[in-house]
Amino acid sequence: MQNAEQYPVSTEVDRVFFFNPFSVEILQKAFARVMESYYKKPLSLDTGFSDVFGRD
């Protein structure tokens, strides 16, 4: 298992799904890595998010 904040995101990624994610701070850092990948090689990008605990 890897740290979501440092997980390398391939430039070929075209969809991501965050299921019951971590704190807002970690989610922001993880999503920033997805966006870095997108800016290196723009693709159509589908994103999804599910928080079964109903946190804000």
C-alpha cells in the first residue's frame, strides 16, 4: 500500500475514483497529483467521489 499523497499518477490515467477518502488535506494533495498528470498530458478525465461516512 502506498501513501495517497505521494502516489505516482500515470499520464495515461483517464478516470479516478476516491472511495471513502481520507482527510480533506490528504484528498487535496492526492487530487493535485492527478491534476499534475493531467496538465502533463491532457486527456478526458472522469472523476468520482464517495464518502459513505457523510463527512463535510
